[in-house]
Amino acid sequence: MGRIVATIDIENVSESGKAIKLDALVDTGASYITLPYAWKERFGKFESEETIELQTATQAVVEGLICGPVKIKIEGFRYIYNEILFIEMEPDNGEYEPLLGYIALEQCGAAVDMIGHRLLPVKYMDVK
């Protein structure tokens, strides 16, 4: 199975200039754009923050912090506005691995091409 990595720009709508550009692993099993809690300070103060419970791939229940609104640009796709999730992560070889979940993918019109290991634009959005 191949890995798909996408470049994302994320900006806090409430604090102009508080933004980061990152590479994230496309994970269609994850709901949100998920970042390490250690990066939260880079965004300044969010308008909204809410603690939620999440279930991991190993069935463990952990707490996360949903923050927003943020402006998101997945490279090659249109800007969207949504929230991001911060969780405690352990760095692998000194680096974190942010996740790009299905909510942002669907919202910006990106489809996963598993054969070509890339994101493709969806021709039409659903209205059903």
C-alpha cells in the first residue's frame, strides 16, 4: 500500500498571520486534519475550542481539542473553512506526522487515487 502526502496551508481566521504550511498523510480513516498538540501555540488564540473524545485505529479512546475556524488550502484545490484537531502525538525520528482526514478532502473536492498515489479533483460535488 502506498502513502499519499499532501501539502496544506492552514491559517487561523481569528488571528491574521498565524499560519503554517505542512505535509500531511492522507488518511481516509481519520475525520479531521489532525495536528500534534505541540504545534497549537503557532496558531495563536482560536475563536472556538472544544475538547472531544476520539477513538484511535487501535480502539483506544483519547482526548483531542477541536479548534477553529481555520482557512485551509490543500495544494491543487480550493480554499475551505473548517476546524482542525489537536491531539498528543509522539514524534517518529523527531518528526510528527499530521493527518489529512476525509472531511477536508470531501469539502474541497478531492478524491483519493490509490493506483496513482495522489489526490484528484472530483468532477461534480454531491447534492443528494
